[in-house]
Amino acid sequence: NLVSTDPYKRNVIIEEYTGIYCGNCPDGHRIANELVADYQDRLFVLNIHTGGYAADASIDFRTEDGNIIFNGAKANSFPSGNVNRVAPKADGRDTWNLYVEQQVEQMAECNVAGQVVIDKDARKATVTVEVYYTANSVSETNYLNVVMLQDNIYSPQVEDGVWINDYCHMHTFRDAITPAWGE
């Protein structure tokens, strides 16, 4: 009984492809954060650090699942991103607002809710996800992705050619609980 059975409009996820050596990526973070502020609980961001801009000897935010998702997104610039995976490839940050506006006005085919219980002593998280269909899906097969994010990671970042030692990384993709493309 985690999820409502009433129909609702869609929520939105932006998968943002980023890296610590990407001087334009903080602008992508700013745009994504402004969209989160505008849409509040209807928009979520995953900052997936990937590619050559993401590696550093002292910290490496890259993940195997993040690389799989990035490669499937056919991104060719940084920052770039997918909004609800509706475009055939990741787009630049100047298009995210348009895609978000389109997606939040559409009715969702299903409602999804989750709950996490953390046992700190055992270093274990138990994740429960519930899906309730309120309409027929346009696809014959649907996939659910469950991921872990981390906020407030203070680490290096290049911004407009300047090295910042204590940049606050938010929405940082850490792992996929499900396979990278869902289950």
C-alpha cells in the first residue's frame, strides 16, 4: 500500500551526464537544480559521472552501470542528458526545460512508490517498490529502474576553467539496484 491507485500526471527524471573536468557541467547542474526547484517533488535528477571528464586519481564517481546507461544514451557532449528517455539520444542542457514541460503535462500510465529501510550496523538497505497501473502502457514490456544516489559530496570540480576543491556534488549516481536497463 505504498502507492496511490488514483491517476496522476507524470513525474520526470533527468539523467545528466557529467564529469569533474567538464567546465560547462556546473551550468548543467544549475539548470537541473532550477528545474527541480520549479517542479519540486515532480522532478528528480541523476548526475551520472562518466567518460574522460569524470576520472580523477583521488576520486572517481564513474560506475559500471552509469557507463552502460551513458553509452545507451548516445550522448556526444558534456553536459548532456535524457529527460524520461523520450529522445532517441541525450540532448544538451538547453533542451531539458522543453522536455520537462512536455512530460509533466502527460498522464502517467502507472504510479510508482518506494520505501528504503537502512540497517546501519549490517550496512544493508532493504528496498521495496510498488507499481500500480492506472492505464494501459504504450509498450508491451515495461522496465523498472531502481538506483542509489548520494548528495553533499564535497570534491573537486572545474567550473569555467577554474579548479574548485570543495564543489558540492548532488544527485550523484552511485549504483543501480536493478540491472542498468531495469527489470
